[in-house]
Amino acid sequence: MTALQESIALAAISVQPLLQARVRRKAYGDRPVLQNVPLDIAAGEVVSLVGASGCGKSTLLRIVAGLDTQYDGQVHLAGQPQQGITRDIGFIFQEPRLFPWLTVAENVAFDLGRAGRSHPQVRELLAEVGLAGFEGRLPKQLSGGQAQRVAIARGLFTRPRLLLLDEPFSAVDAFTRARLQQLLAEVARRHGLALLLVTHDVDEALFLSDRVVVLEARAGAELQVIENPLPRPRHREDASLGALRVLDALRHAHAF
Ligand SMILES: Nc1ncnc2c1ncn2[C@@H]1O[C@H](COP(=O)(O)OP(=O)(O)OP(=O)(O)O)[C@@H](O)[C@H]1O
Ligand SMILES: [Mg+2]
């Protein structure tokens, strides 16, 4: 390869999005839920997905995660077609979904089975999410916010490049929520992670993300994309300045 060809190839790699999802159609029975949804996410980019209840946000996340393969379209991760679940994509749900009979350490290292509990990364990750020393506890001995921190540590254990989060903080109180948002922003930056976050909280979307994608309530309608002009790290007060724009877009997307 000549130097010129090499630099062209490198340029092509650097502009290729980490995630390229093209959902032509996803229906349950005869009822279409998603139609012509294009979604690209660059490496390290944070994107929020907002829209009315039932408009298909969780469905889109499940497709991207490889949990749902019954749709018409393709998902590519770093240029490779995605077939089923992969360690490159982590998933954090609305509730922690910890296994009650496993310790915190075993839940974090679930990917490796029980033997993984003494993996050095377990301690590192638990310390990172503020739970140093919690290794041996059972989920019933944790608060809701602590349990969700364990879920974040578990989501990071496989060293994913993209983390999907479906309303991850909606079950915790406002103060815990603010702390977990901060934690997520730091973790994403430190690990160079891309995030796709479903949220109903417009301030959360603006505080955390580079772009807010508004999914229409009617399948097939165009996505609206709002670029967040605020540089990182963002401040909570700045986020509320942009909230009006997102609320306006949501109104146009028939979310309320
Ligand atoms: N397994 C299923 N079988 C049939 N219909 C389904 C199934 N899962 C979801 N749906 C329907 O698909 C639509 C999209 O659901 P989805 O869970 O993706 O919405 P959502 O945007 O995540 O909503 P919410 O904000 O309430 O979580 C809804 O109308 C829902 O009723
Ligand atoms: Mg949902």
C-alpha cells in the first residue's frame, strides 16, 4: 500500500461510526413500531433517545443490543454486521436485575461465572462506582442506588465499546440520580465509551449527551436530532438552558 492509500484507508476508519443502525421495519404482528430509523453513533459519543411512551425506544435498544433479531434492516458495529449479542455492547436496564443468590462480586463478574469473582477488575470496577468493600454482599443488602451501581460495574466488566441504558436511573431518588449521572459521565469519559441512553428526563439527556435523538410517536416519521452545543464537562445549570429546545422537539414529535 502506498503512503497515500494508507492515509486514505486510515481516514476511512476514523470517519466510520462505531454504531450504524438501519432499521427499515420492525413490527409486532401487523403493527409497525419502527420504520426507516437511521442511527449512527461515533466512538466515545453520548446519545440520548427520547420520545413518547410506546414509540419504540426500548425496541430500538433491544435491536442494537442483538437481543431482538426479528426486524428488517442491519446493525453494524465498527463496520461488522451484528448478529446476536456481543461483549462489545453492554446493557443496563431500568432496574438492576442482579441475581439475588449471587454476591456483588459474582454479579459483576457474571460473564465469567462464579470463578470470576476474584478477577482483579471486579475490585477496580466496584471502587470506581463507589462500592469498594461491597464484594461479598448480597443484592438484598443493597439500597436501590447501590444496586444500580453494581449494574453499571457489571455493564463495564466485559469492556464494551458501547453501553446501552434503558431509563437506568428512573427508579432512584433525585439526589442518587444526580450522583449516578455524574458517575456515568465520568466512567464514559475514562473508558472512552459510547453511550446510547433512553430517558424521559430532558435535563438528564442534555447533561449527559452530545446529541439528543427524538423518536416520533408515529412509526415512519423522521427522527429529530438536536446537537448539544455545550462542551464537556457540562454543568447541571447549563443543561436546563437547552431543555426548552428538546421539549419543543418532543411536542412536535407528538410525545405529549
Ligand atoms: N413483545 C411485544 N409484543 C407486542 N407488542 C410489543 C412487544 N413489545 C413492545 N410492544 C409494543 O411496541 C411498542 C413499542 O414498545 P417499546 O417498549 O419499544 O416502547 P418505549 O418507547 O420503550 O416505551 P416506554 O417509554 O413506555 O418504555 C409499544 O406499543 C408496545 O406495546
Ligand atoms: Mg421502554
